[in-house]
Amino acid sequence: MTDKPQFVGKKVKLGELCEICSGGTPKRSVAEYWKDGTIPWVKIGDMSEKYVSSTEERITDAGFNNSSVKMLEPGTLLYSIFASIGAVSILKIPATTNQAIAGLKIKDDSLDRDFLYHYLKSRESISKSSGRGAAQNNINLTILRNMQVTLPSIEIQRSIVRNLEMISNQVTIAESHLMDLDVLVKSRFVEIFGDFACYETKPLIKCVDCIEAGKSPKCLAFSRKMAEPGVLKLSAISSGVYCENENKALPRSVSLTIDKVVHANDILLSRKNTPELVGRSVLVKHTDGNIMFPDIIFRMHPLPPINAMYLSYLLAGPLLHSIQSLAHGSAKSMSNIPKSELAKLSIPIPALNLQNEFANFVSQVDKSRFVAQQQIEKLQMLYDSLAQEYFGD
């Protein structure tokens, strides 16, 4: 890895380097704007990778002509400015965006596109590493246009890109290994249990001690420090992996509700979320303690002869669609799973020795997963450290 490049030249406002605009949303109530649409319409959820080549939703010509959306050409950088600030991607297709995303078209040959991509990507990391955190839920185009970029020569920009891309590529490889491990577990699950139609079934409420919602006291706007008291956010379980660092700190004046504190072997399930995320669940394998689950999450513990690993995987995988189908609410709002309906969910009960065999297999795979996850975390720390050197004030 090379030393930090020596920047030359002055800071330049982003608005001087790029044409910057935001998108819009055609009226959801007008079916003509959405039904059988062919024009890609990017949401923040579509920006999970460096390049955006497809979108979940598309709008029609009528939707395009009767809203504030703008057509962005391939190569345009996308930067989220509302809610989840700091997501950044590059368009590979002509597309429109919603109003939470700014499009940046580079108009100055002195700026490398991938350099700007990593610069924008680093903004959130630098705030976190400095301990400042994000104090606001959005920024406007004026703030974005006035953002200053220290612009070294194009050669140095490309050297920086090579260093950061090298790390990003290694992260991609490690993440691919994690996905391979997930596929391996799914395959083993099918091998061990086969056709569930041959097993006895019981309603979920007969398989667990209880299904209880948590508590949501008023929290601070930032995460807790170390193992101080806090409350989980929905993002702590939405990915399917328990992420305890996704939390909000409790004020000093508010005490933990002891019977709502998260413990190892808890199964947590989101009872209220967006339609695609409601019903997601995780098994808590480790916890630092002193953290509660909120009232929009259910908690349960399996009763004998149900293995916790088996039940959690069943809920998160084969039964996820069935769980989500229980949710009430439209596609435009938060969906809610009634406890009474979740309690009736039919659970197949294989022999305990088969459940334990699966649980032991997952425990072995988790060792490999832990190594891969550690590698990703170290690489991300290296990326953040270099980004701080290259782009920090």
C-alpha cells in the first residue's frame, strides 16, 4: 500500500465540478403513472452496490411527464440526501430517481468519477470515525453543491482509486464467501429434513414459551457507547444477522425494563416494518447485555422438543413468506403482523436428533462465518482509515 498522496491545489466546490439535481415521485394514487412502467426509478434500497443496473420499480411515460423526475444518463453518480444519508452508487443504465437521491453528472475533466465515488462514500465513515455522527436526517442540494473537495492531480486521484478499489474488491470476495456459506446451510437443511409434509405440526404458540413485544421508551438520537443501556433498532435484525451495534442510547433518566432485555438464545422477529422487511427474524447467539428490544419486535424461546437453531432458521427461511403473508397494511405503508395470527403459524416438528444435527452443522459453519466477518471488518477499518487520510479535513 502506498503512502498518503500529497494533495496539491485548492478545495473546489462540488457544484463547480458537477451538475447536481434531485429526483421526484409520481403520484402513487395515479395507476397510470406506475402500471406496466418501463422507465427505471431508483430508490435508496436499489443502491446496495457500487453500480445500479436494475431497479425494483419502474414508472410510465405519463408518470415521467407529470412529475419532477429527471432522466439521468449512465455514469451519473447517485448520492442519498434524505433519511439514510451517504449511500452512493453509479448508474449503469438511464434512470430516474426519487427525491431522496441526488444525481451528480461530472462536468470537469479534472475530476475522476471513481475518485468522487470514494470521496462521497467516505463522508459517512469519516463522521463515524471522528465520533461526530450524523446530527441531521437530510441535507439539501445547496449543502451538497457547497461541499468542498480537495482536488489533487488526475494521476494522484487514480492512484487513490486503485488503493481503495483493491480493498473494496477484497471485501467483495469475503462477502461472496459469506453468501456461499449461506447457500451451504440452506442445502444442508434440505438434505437433513427433506419434505416437511411428513412431519407432525404444531401452532407456533405451542412451540414457544410466549410471543412478547418489547418496549420503546424515548431514546437519544445516537447509538450507545460500549455496553451502556440502549434499545435495538429494526435494522439490528432486518439483515437476518443480529447486529447489536444497531441501537439507540437510553437517556440517563430512563432505566432498562429488565424483562425486555435481550439475552442469548432469544429469537427476535420484526412485527412491524416495510412489506419487504416485516417478519425478518434472527437468533441472538451473543449479546453484550444492557440492551432492550422495542415494541415493534417480538421475542420468543422454543420449548422442548424444539431446537432454537432449527426454529430460528425455519422462521427466517422456509416460513418467511408465510409469516409475511400474515402482515396487515398496504404496500405503501408499514405492515404489521398480529400476534394472534403469528401464534397460529404451523410449525413442522422433526425428530430432535435431526434438529440437533442441523444445529451442530450450523455451529461449524459459523466458525468459518466468524473468520470471514472478521476479515471484512478489518478490511473496512483499513478502508475507513485510508479514506480519512485521503479525504479527511
